Amino acid sequence: MTNTIKTMKWLGFIALVLIESLAIFGLPLEQIGFTVPQAILISIYAALLIITITGFIITHFVNLQKE
């Protein structure tokens, strides 16, 4: 698999997580009193946290398979 395809898959995954986190976290945050920009910002931070944790987990298992 070429690097371009791998990159496109990761970009798609990141976009999907961002959209899902906005849907999951953003709407309830707006309902409890946060403004829309605050809800979007909190959702993006949550998505980046999810992506980071997922990346560390994937990296850990890939490194285990190489050993």
C-alpha cells in the first residue's frame, strides 16, 4: 500500500472522529449553556485526545508485532 493511500485513510479517520465528536459532545454542550464556538472547541479538543490515544495504542501494537 502506498504512503498516499495510508495518509488518505488517516485523514479520513481524523475527519470522521472530528465529525462524530462534534455530534456527540457539541450538541449536549450547547444545551447545557455553552455557546456554539465553545462547544465546537471542546469537541475538537476531545477528538484530538481520542485520536492521540488511538494513535498511541496502534503504535504500541505495531511495535509489538515487529518484535
